[in-house]
Amino acid sequence: MTHLINQMGHVMLETPDLHASVHEAVNLLGLRVTMQDEEKAILTSNTRRGELTYIKSSRAAIRSFGLEAIDEAACEQALARVKGAGFEIIRDRPHAPGAAHGFVFRSPSEHAIEIHTAVPRDQPADYPTIGIRPKRLDHVTIMAANPRAMQDMLSELFGMQLSDTVDNEEFVFMRSANLYHHTIAIAKGRPGLHHVAFEALHMVDLMRVGDHLKQLGRNLAWGPGHHGANAQSYFTYHTDVIGCIIEYSYGMARIDNEAVYEPGVWPSSPAPGEDWLNLWGAPPSEMFVTGGVPVMEEEAVADLT
């Protein structure tokens, strides 16, 4: 099936402390505020008008995540397929900053997913920051009760392709048209967001984030490490001020030819020497395993309309 989605587009997070979330995004992540008022803040790491939005709320949660369609025709085709599949359309216009077209729907995993056209690339390419500025918003890893059902939905509705899975189908990696190994990863668990990943500009930035966290009296949740499977990316993970996990990722593989690529099937319980999650051997910490934020509460859905 033809790809309708080009890349990860936009993430909206609810935060009980808007000031603290923005302060950390600027001073640790190195993002730049493009718009802010008393209720929300929009931030980016590059020329895109917005990649991450924080919404003031009573608790930490993921409000929605956006997938950037290849073009307007692809966005319209995605909308027709979502309606044809019977999913609820929560909003008939985009949240993604500056996007001309889009919609938000409720997925079977309880996540609100936005499909939108391109966010304008109209921000400064360079800016001063004391944070560890990344290259771009890279991917999200969400938690769902049935990862295989989400895999099938993303494939059937939007043409996303499976890059890797595990033998019990409780962890899947889905790619979009930009052909990076994954745009969305889905792990079995309570509905929510496990982590947001940014692509680091330099390998050394993965070490620098550890030094910055130490100055704040905090530690990495996992890493530095080296993911195996077919992603082959280097990583660090840390927990932000609202409990969301942030990954700095460097060197994720791109699929060079989809016609010949075969997804890997990896052991859900690796034997010694088979640990594909981290080729360097150190297992995930308890902070990593139990981290993340839930989906928004039902009453917050009205705020998406």
C-alpha cells in the first residue's frame, strides 16, 4: 500500500506545571518557543513552526500525536479511510501549528491521533541555546493494550509498514515514507505515551544530556546504549519534570529498499547474548520500564474539538 504519512509531525502533552515544562524544554532539550500564552506553549528544534506543544492541565498526559501527511491529497485519503473504518472524528481541523489541513480521530488504542498536512518551515534555522538542541522530532513510542491491532490499523489506513516485531507481537515498529526504521513504536501496556524521541545532532550530545541532568540532581533512566534489531540507533533516556520519558536518538537506520526489506522477528525474552534492546548489554532500569504518561482523561476530549 502507498505511504500516506511522511514523518512524525507534532506531539501535544498535558502538564500540571506549564512553566516548569517549558523551562526544561528550553534549557535542557534546547528547544525554542514559537508561541506561548497562559494556557499553552509551542516549541520547535528547527525551522518547523512547532513540534511539541504543552497544554496546561490538572495532570500529565498525552493529548494527541500528529502524523504529517505527504500532501493534501494524502490527508484527504486518510480521512476517507478513517471514516470508512468507523472511527470517531474528534476534530475536523488540525492542531499542528500552521498546518492547512488535518483532523483528529480516536484510535482503538484510546489515543487521539492527528493526521495533518505539512507544518510551515518558517522559523530560524539556527538560534542560541544553553540546552542540547536536537535536529528534529524523531518518533514516539506509545503503549496500547493490543499492539498488533494498532499495527494493522496504521498499515491499512495510512500505508505505514512494519520494520520489526517481537515473537509475541507485544512490541512493533512502524515506519513512514521517510523510511527511518520507525516513526511509531507500540508496546503492550496501559494506554499512554512511553516516550518522545528527538534525533540528536551529534553523538556526543547523548553524553552531554547526562552531564546536564547531573547538574539538576537527576540521572539518566537508561543509557547511553545501542539499540539492536534493525534500528541500530544509539540512545539515552531520561524522565522529564512531568514523568514523560525523553529519548535522544542518534544514527537510526533508514530502509534503503522497501521492495526487498524483510521485518525482523526478535525474541521477547532474549537469552544471554541475544539482547537486541541494547547491544551493549545493560538492561532497562525500573525508571524506564515504569515510566511514561497516560492518555488524556475522557472529559479532556472536548478540548480537542
